Amino acid sequence: MTWSALGGGMTPAAETVLPGRTLVAERALVAVCEQAAARAVGIPRREVTVRLGAAAGALAIRVEAPLPIPDLSDEARSADSETVTARAHRIREQIRTDVAALTGRDVRRVDLTITGARIEERRRVR
């Protein structure tokens, strides 16, 4: 229901058009993409490198990051883990959906380069 329908002469701010424009600096987009990628991969943001480009008028994201893998001596965890290909696909899709949701931009492409492996420390139960 609008304010004018209630007898007021004004409409809520969401319905008014405010002159001007909003610009988002590339470094802000890079920071959002780095955080989304770090979260998707499961590593600190400082270990992620992101480059932005355009693909058919939409955002194209290139991510470089190491991939955490379970300690191979922990047979139970390594047997339950996904393949690298399956994890990479899931990570790329999560980055795409998170960046699109956070920025409102169409993300057409996410390229993921795995730069190494980070062996997760074996957790001990006491």
C-alpha cells in the first residue's frame, strides 16, 4: 500500500526515482569476488587471487587459489571426499551465485585455477 493510498501526498522512497547514478569501483567488485571465492574454497581471503573481465556484457571472474584436501593418511576422510573435478564445479557455481546475489550483476563465467593443495590438518579426538 502506498502512502498516497493512505491519504498522504507522498510515496515511500522505494517508489520514487532519485536522480543520479551509483558507480561501483572495480576494486570493490574484486574484494566481493575474493571474499566469495575464499568462502567457497574454504581458505583465507589472502590466499585467493581474482581478476575480472567481461563476457557478453556480463561479469567474467578468474579465480586462482589452492584447494584444501584431506590428509591422505586419514583414510576415512579421504574416502568420503569429493573428486577434485566435482569440488571445482561446486566451488565455481557457489562463487557465481554468491557474487550475483551480492552485486546484482549477471555472472556469465567463472574460471577456477587450482594453484596447489593445502593439506588439512588431521583432527584428533580426545
